[in-house]
Amino acid sequence: MKNFKICTASILAVSFLLVLGAGCGHQTSIVTPFNQKVTPETVQINPVDTSADSSSRTEPAPTVFRTTLSLGSSGTVVADVQQFLADEGLYSGSDSQIFDQATANAVSAFQRQENIKPDDGVWGKAEQNAANAIIVNHPDWLTTISNDTVYSNINGSPVHSPTKSTSGIPAGATARCRDNTYSFSMHRSGTCSHHDGVAEWLTR
């Protein structure tokens, strides 16, 4: 299985993960964009109810997937789905950012795996919820990136703006720029033009 690095692209948000321990104190782990300073004023931790058994508490899955996709969809959000399906062993193509028939077939396989009906190859709410539930057990699959800016390219597809990453190559990245940002451009013309040019193409 290849290392799954989901770009938080259009869905980047500050996550709060509480590691709760009965009888031995409480430790809080905060994951933020790496260039954001967290101060006591920006984080509020609610008091912990110690009356309930801590073993019964569960943390909600991070909302990584929340966009419905189908044949013809495009953009960085599609690359995130393709990379996820690849790590599930259901997709062998590239993170092309294009929701093609191969991607739809992989989604159908995921629907059958998770007993989701119908298995029509559409990435809807049920598929997103199932994928988010899987990801909560694999925090190493996520990349921390420096911005959540998205633009529409000439085809109207949502594409993540160039960004830096602290934990590997984000899904859907097509080039590494010379200033060490990653570009998600679907067209080579102008890629990294405001980031000192292309240092390395990541896709053919």
C-alpha cells in the first residue's frame, strides 16, 4: 500500500484531537496549519466530564471528504478520492484530478466493500462518511498544508493554490516549485509562475 497523503485542499480546518485517560490526567493534541500560531486565546477546551467511563467516548472522524463527485468531475478533490481509493487497493491509476470511468469503477468497488447501495460509482454522502470513518484511524494519511485557498481554472474546475506541506507530497500535486511549494495546476502553462518556476514535475 502506498503512503496516502490526502491534501486538505479545499477542506482544510483546524482539528482538535483529545486523548482522554481515566485517572491519569488529560492530554490535548492540536493539529494546525504549520504556519499558524496557536495561543490560549484561539483554542477553547471544554471541561471533561469524568463521571462517564472514558472508554465509552469516541472522537468524531475528521471531515476530509464532503464533496459529491461523479463522472466528469474534476479538481483537487477528485485527486484526494483517487489517492484514498488507491490506498484501499481499489484504484491503480494516477491522481489525475479527473473523475473518469476507472475512478467510478473504483468507487463502485468501495461501495460494495462497505455495503453501500446502490453501487453506482457516485461519490456521495454515504461514501464520504465511510471514508472519513476509515481515515480517523490513519492520521498519518493526512498532510498539513499552509493554506486552504482554491481557485477555478479555465475549465471551471476547483484547483488548490500552490502551498507548502510539512508531511509529504499532497494528493493531486502536479509539480514542486523552486520555492518548495506544491502546485496542483492541471495545465503546464504558467505552472509555478509566481513561485520561481518548476523544480520538478510530479506527473507526466
